[in-house]
Amino acid sequence: MIGLETDRLDLVAEAATRENWTSSNGKVPHMRDLPTAAWRKSSFSDVGGNCVEVAPLRDGRIAVRNSKQPEAGAVLFTPAEMDAWIKGCKAGEFDDLAGTGR
């Protein structure tokens, strides 16, 4: 399984290079950082682990993934993008997505 994961990360990094997916500092994402990143999840996570996890990456971006399916990959955000998301969450802008209403 580890070999397959490494191969998949190589393909993602290759695609990132080919498609010029770069961070604001011009670096290709550190896809190999994802498995060893310092992942953490909210204290509001339920016992079944239904939550997302976040981790800071060496290039300054923040990775977000599904805690129940970490092998599915992650979405990368800049600190400014994450700041906007957190502010929107705190303001209740996404409450309808969680079924909690406004």
C-alpha cells in the first residue's frame, strides 16, 4: 500500500508541475508532506471521527482532508483563503451546509 501511495503522490506532484499548480511563492506543492504533516481536527469532532483535518505545510499553505478518508487526498489553501473561510464559518455563513440553519 505504501508503494501505491508513493506512486499516487508522484503522479499528483507531476500533474502539479505540468499544470503549474504553484503556491504564491512559486513552489510546487509538497505532496510528500501530506502523509507526515501535523494533522489536527476540531475538538467538536464526534466520537466516530466525522470531521475534517487540517495541517500546515512547509510552503505556508494549509491542507484540508476528510478524517475518515485521508488517503483520498487533500485540498490546499493559502493562509488568506483559510482566513476568509474561518471568518465565514464564525459569521454563520455556512451553517446551512451542516444542517444547523441560521
